[in-house]
Amino acid sequence: MNGFLVHKHKNKISEWIGGNSRFELLYKLSRDGGSTKMFHELCDNKGPTVTIFYNKDNNVYGGYLSDSWGSTGGWCTDQRAFLFTLYSAGHWKPMKFPHIDGETHFKTIYHGPWFYSLNSFHTCVKMEKKIPSNCYKCNTTGLFDGQRFDMKGETDQSVANGHNNVTDLEVYLVKDGLPDEELQIPWRDSTEWNNKGFQELKEFIATYEPFPEMKIPEVNILLIGQAGAGKSSLFNTFNSIFKGGISSRACSGSAEKGITQKFDKLRIRDPSTKKYLRFRICDTCGVKDRINIKNEDIGFIMDGNLPNHYTFDHETGTSIKSSGFINEPTMRDKIHVVVLILDGSNLNFLSNDVVKKLQEIKSLAIDRGVPPLVFLTKIDEICELVRDDISKVYNSKTVEDAVNKAADLFAIPRCHVLPVKNYEKESELLTSINILALTALRKSLMFADDFLENQYELKQEKMETLNKQD
């Protein structure tokens, strides 16, 4: 069982420590058990460590020691020690809380990793199995009280929701920085990572036509997923590839609640032919905690009832009396493939609400016979190897683990989970990014054709049944 830390988290902690670091998982509560004896067997006298607490409310926090853990007894002082937070209620909000003065950590055989102001467990801790809040209750004495570490105005409430109940706890050994390991055999076959491979993908998409028997001008690909995961940026990436330069037609950004509040059916024009490609990218509101697009509205989208540029009302929802509502949608109005967009760098910290909502969306698609896919964005943030060279994506064990995690979350084959990298900081197009994006887009078009062919066969079967009745 691997740890939850990905490159994005490791990079931030390395920055706080003051150098490039590599992290080796020593102890994991859910894997190794809540015995202090086991913790000390795995972690004592190993060197600098980072301890991570995964709070059940999707807060992620912890502490760093340049000293080793041990069983010698008593309080110790490590002037380089610090506490920190990475996520608040599932949102990326990293903060470092440096040492001020006095003791920083406690070394005894009867305690787990025990920082001043951030305790873990004494002697033994067990999972309290009370669905849905299965957790380990760790000690809360002096939790983030600011006596030894500068909390910068933060408190136990703002950092940990006032409790220290965790779904897991990990201790990593900190070593001098080395690149992420590269797998010698790729975990997935791919197009050749060169201009020829790119042009073949681009030609497939440029000449694509929907399943001919259904006689529709274009297919509709619905992008829906986490707020801030990059749905609109993904459209901009597709558009940039065909435009031949970085573009930003769809509004995108990193707002906590997401940017898109409408249902937009966006088209991409091929400048070489001056014609629109035979698909639309359908962008809509992101999924987030507490305030979400209603399942009824998602059903209306999939069934083709909502017009282009429809604006959602999260208070009242949509009804047949809503402006522009399409009462009798045709096949060209419907959604033909659904793509769940997930932030690959945040996959292990998805809230239960977001996971449940996305699972419901997948079920709505399956009920209608619409095939679902998953795109994992921001993969360059989870693996240093991929950050430096996108073409190494299928040689990255970290990315493979993320793909497997997403496949398990939504109970779909892992070949239906595709990693992508949006254009964000780049000023020029890169062949490797183009190939990864178009590979995902090609899969979407093939799935859309599968849906259309199934619908055509159903239509033929109904006609045959009616003819027999006549």
C-alpha cells in the first residue's frame, strides 16, 4: 500500500525544509496498525521524518523533524522542526508553522509520533467503525495551541475543525532529493511520442464524422467534475492544438467555487479547412461541497432538454417552464459521452460529498446508456518525472497508482481513465501535451460512436417489433 503524498505535496514540504527531498514511506497507520511498538520498530533512529495526519473532515496537516524518532524517554528540542497544514476541508491551503522556542517532540516507547501541540496516540489506537465516520481518535491535548510553534493566527478549529480524528496517519523518511523512479516497461501502450504520432491523432479527430446511420451533424461530449479541476482549461487545450497556439476561449481559473456557472456547448474550428470539427465540448458547473448542480438538472443536460448557454439557478433548479427548455429533444441534442474530470493532484483528498455526487452522475449516465470516461488532470503535479517530461506519463508508477485509484472510486475499467495535462503555464505548444490531450479526445469520440451505434440498433429492433405487430 503506497502513501498518499504526491509530487505537489512533496514539493511544498521540500521547499519548507529548504532543499530537494525524496520521501520514503516508513509507517502507515491503516497498514501497520495503531501500536506504538510497531511505530518505533519502523521509525526509530532513521533520520529526518515528516508525519502526516489525514483528518476525517479532509484537513491534512502534520509535522517535520530533522531529529530521529526514538524510545529514550522525555521531551526533546529540534530547532528545525515545524508544523504545517496542506489542505483545509479538501482545499489546497499550505501553511508552515515554524518553531518558536522550547521542546518540540516527545520520545518514549509508549507514544506514537508526538509533537508539542500535535499529538498522535498513546500505547495503541484502533479504528472506530461508525459509518460514515470511520476514524482513529488521536490525542487533542494542546492541539495547535501555539505555545512552541508560530501558528500565524491559525487555531485547532481553523486547521483541524477542532478535533484530531483521522482516517490515516503516515510517517515518511526524508532523504536527499532524487527523481521519481521511472518504470522500464510502460504500464499502458501509447502513440509514438513524436510529430508523426501527433499528426495521426490530429488527422483522426479532424476527419471524424459521427456514426453515419444516426445522421447527426456532431456529437456532444459532456465535461463534468471537481470545481477547479480544469474542465474549461481542457477545452482551451483542445482549441489551442487546432488553432496552432495558446488560446483561452473558455473562461478558466482557480476560483474555489469554480468559474463555469452555465451550460455551454463549445465548438472547435479547424483553420486549415475553415470548418468546425464534428463534436461539441459541453462545459457546465463544477462539483463541490455543499452547493452542487442538482441531479435533475444533470438529467436534463444528458437528455438534451437544456439549450446552449443555459444559466443554472442553484436555488430553484430547472423545470419544463424554464426559459429555452427543449420539450422534445432529438438525438443531436442529447449527450453522447460523459467525461468525469478529476484533479489528479487531489485524488486522495476528495471529500465524500464530491465522490458521492460524481458517482451519482456516473449512474445517471449508465442508466441512459451513455458511456462514462474519467480524465485525470494536473498529472505533472503528482510526479517529478512527468513534470520534467510529459512523455514519461506511462512510465510513472505514481500516475499509474492515480489511474487505478480513480478506476476503483468509480468502478470502471482502468483503460477508461485517461491522464491529461492542460496548457496552463506554457507559452508555446508542446507535442507531448498535444498527444496526451488528443489521445483522450479520440477515446471520447470512439465512445460517443459506441453510444450512437447502440441507439441505432435499439431503434432498428423497435421498428422490427412494430412491423411484426402490423
